[in-house]
Amino acid sequence: MTIHANSAAGHNHILHNWEDADATARDARVYVAGDVGKESKLADGTFWRVVSVTAGVATFRESAAPGATAATEGALINSATTKATPVDADMVGLMDSAASNILKKLSWFNVKAALKTYFDTLYASASGGSETTTTTGALINSATAKTTPVDADMLGLMDSAASNVLKKLSWLNLKDTLKTYFDGIYLASSAYVQHFKGKYATVGALTTAYPTATDGDYAIVDAGAGHNADEYIWDANEGWIKSTAASAGTTDVLTEGSTNLYFTGTRAIASVLTGFTAGSGTVSAADSILQAIQKIVGNLSNYAALAGATFTGAVILSDQNLSRANMVDCAAVTLAKGTINATGTVTFDYTAGSVQTLTCGGAYTLTWAFSNWPPTGNKGFIEVQATNMGLGTLAFSGTVNWKQKNDTYTTTFGTYLTDRGGETALKSSGLDTFLFWSQDAGTTIYGTLL
């Protein structure tokens, strides 16, 4: 029969000329289940163990020498030559728990690698170059929290006085150092005296709470809404006494001093306008009393006095009435338009002067127009003094009502001239004086020769 064996490397072999571990030669045989576990030695000196039997065929696996025990293997190792410093290529024996506990070899390189991976999870790196504030911070953050330190606990400290080396500082020494520092900054609680004794509804309640006290102690007595809050101070001789200066609910019960005086109407009226200078501008709600007065006084200089005023410039009434005026030494403003040497329109502006003059320079057609008459209901006059107007031709841009002898009116200037006594033209050398008027803002204009 053929017997199959499975080597430690996982290859199948055909076994011939084998012998039992007791060196008794045998021929090929049919194996039974009872042979499992038995060992045999091949001609090459290796030992094989029956691991299974199927249909009379045994499957072998290479094994250690027969009779090997933990004691014999230990003695073998103990008798071996010592090597103080293993190198990466050296091998150690290993029982492989993941492969039916068979013997395998493990290199020193892989021993170190496996142990490093394991120890990296337990310890911080001993290399200074890899230690950073980030890793140290993470280590602190992952540590177990302690809410109440005791005097024997230690804190890490960089010693600036010793080349910044790491040292430990006890919680006791930390407290002592900070106490010495803060004692120089703050008032110790033992030195602080709390003089305020609280608020009470009645003096009796205060006296019950503090039948005795220390000079400087004080309290507030307030019966509630509608009542003043009175301050009481402790006097060693009198006990609790009311402080009149602090108990006033209003200024009505306070005696006036000599510097900060009460406000009164009389004092306000008598106040001196310190810093006053006449100003200008419009008084507004944002102005102080002094600012408002300065503006008012400054603005008054722009107005005429009611009596004895002398005007040194033009006064424009803007079409307002001047009532009950006695006019003395008054003259009409005269506007000289000069010589007109071209055909065109000549406009007489009522606001430019009530007397206006012109000279016709030749045979030109001059069309007279009027503007800016007073508003309706107010009668305005314009006197026009025309020299040599007979040299040219006179026309009007609008209708002029000429007054005839019989108090009727004509709108034809030629008819008007004839009605005057046979005149047919204006003077070619000399002065003709016209008077025009209107009392409906220029809608109807009347005219006559003076």
C-alpha cells in the first residue's frame, strides 16, 4: 500500500522503507484509527507522527524526536552556547497557537517589531525629538481627572532658574507660593470689617438683631412703599441713632449749603451771562439760554429802530403796505436806458424805476413792452421820457388804452394823437413824456402824453 505523509512545510510525500520509532523494520501496511499519534522514523533521520487515518491510509506530520519533553527540550536549550547580543537574523523557537501548536521559528527582527508595536501602546517615547507640546497635552488630556488635589500631589514645572529642566512642584508648595503673592495684593478676609448690618422694617427689628454693635456700623430702616429709607448708625453712647443727612427722601428736608445752592426762579433771573457775545443765526431748541440770547441780540442789529432810524441801504417791502406815512424829501428812481440804435423791443421793468428814459437813435421801429407791475389791487405808474422818438416808429407789444379828452379810451395811438389837437407824430428833435399805469398786474395798461 501507499502511505501519505504531510510534512511541516505542507507538502505531501510518498513514504518508503520507513521504520518504527523502536527501529523495527516494517513493510507497508494498512493503518487503523488506533495508529493516530504513533511516531515513525524515516531513513533520513526525521520523525513523523500519524495525525489521521482514512480508509487504511495514514497521514503523517513531521514531529520532534521521539520522547521529547519540556524537560529534555529545556536541558537542550540550557546546554547550548550562549549569545549575549542577538542579531536580526537569529531565530528562536515558537509554538504557533494559531496552527495547532506546532513548532515554528521566529526571527529576532520580528521579535523586536512585535514587542515595539505592543509597548508603543503602553509607554511614551523616550526620544526627546518626538515629544511635543501636542503629545504631552494629549497625554494630560487622557489622564484620569482629579477634582480635589491634596498637598502631596505633584505638578510638572519647567524650572527657569535651572536651564528649564523639568521638576515637580507639590500642591502644598504651590498654595504657599500663591498665598505669599496674593497677600501682598489683597486685603485678607480676617482684616475686613463688614459694617453694613442689613435692612429692617422697623428700628425695633434692627435693635433685636443687633442689641450691640461697633462704631461705624450702620443699617437701613424702611417700612416699605411710601416710606423713606432711613439710615441708622451705631453710637457707643446712644446706641442706634438716625442719620438725618442720609434719611431725607427729598431735598425739601435738606439744609442748603453755602456752595451748591438750590435752584430758584429768582436766582435764575439774576444769573450773570458770563461769556456773552452777540452772535447770529436762528434760535433752536438745542440752544442753551446763553446761546439763544446771543443770537437774538445779534439778530436785532439787522432791524431798524421804531423811531429815529436812518436807512443806509435799499429797503425792500416786497409789495407790503406802508401805512400812514408822511413822505418828505422823496424822489422817484430814474433808469436811463440810453440811445437805442436798432430795431427791437424795449422793455420797461416796473421794479427798475418809476421814471425811465431813452433816446431813439434813428429810423428804427421800437416796440415798447412792460413787466413786473405791482400785484392786482395796487396801482403802479411808469413815466417814460423819450427823446427824438419821432425819428423812428413806435409800436406796443400789447394793448394800451389811451385816454382822450372826453374821458373815453382808444387803443389806437394815432387816433389818440389826433384827439390831442391835430398832432400826427412825436418829436424828431425834442422830448415826449409818457405816463403809463395799471392796477391789475399789467392785464390792462393805460397811457397818456404829458
